[in-house]
Amino acid sequence: GAFAVVVEAVAEPLARKITETITIPTIGIGASAACDGQVLVLEDMLGLSERVPKFVRRYGNLAAGIEEAIKGYAADVRSRAFPGPENVYALKPKA
């Protein structure tokens, strides 16, 4: 079967040694580019988490945009602007 070893939050020299020593792939989580592959938590990568661990690189900052979208949705629901006629199904006339 397909196996891999997750190497999390270890120093680069140790991650490199593990990767060189074992025959199955290593997947790093904060364990350097010496691993065969990498995992990064989506929420951290997209800037949705307040706390940023040392090993995270943010590739976006979506939190503000998501918050604005939610506020807009909530305002439209409260004012009954959503759903509008274009967002609901009408009864089909009898044939």
C-alpha cells in the first residue's frame, strides 16, 4: 500500500536525516523543504487564522473579505433583500 511518514515541527537536519534514511516519502509540517512533500493547514495558508505558527507562510488574507461577505449576506437577509425573486422557485402553471 501507499504509506508516508509525517514529520512535524522538527529541525531541518533531523528532517533531512529521516528523509534520507527511510524508503517511504516524508511529509513535512514545519520540518523544512528537506521532506519529500509538504502539508499546510488551509485556514493558515489563506489568512483565516489569527495565530500564525512559525512554519506557516500565508498565501492570502481572505479573512477580511469573508467577514464583509457575511455582513452583506446578514444585512440582506435582515432587510429581506435576499432572497429576491431571482433566487426563488415559482410554481409552474398547470398544463
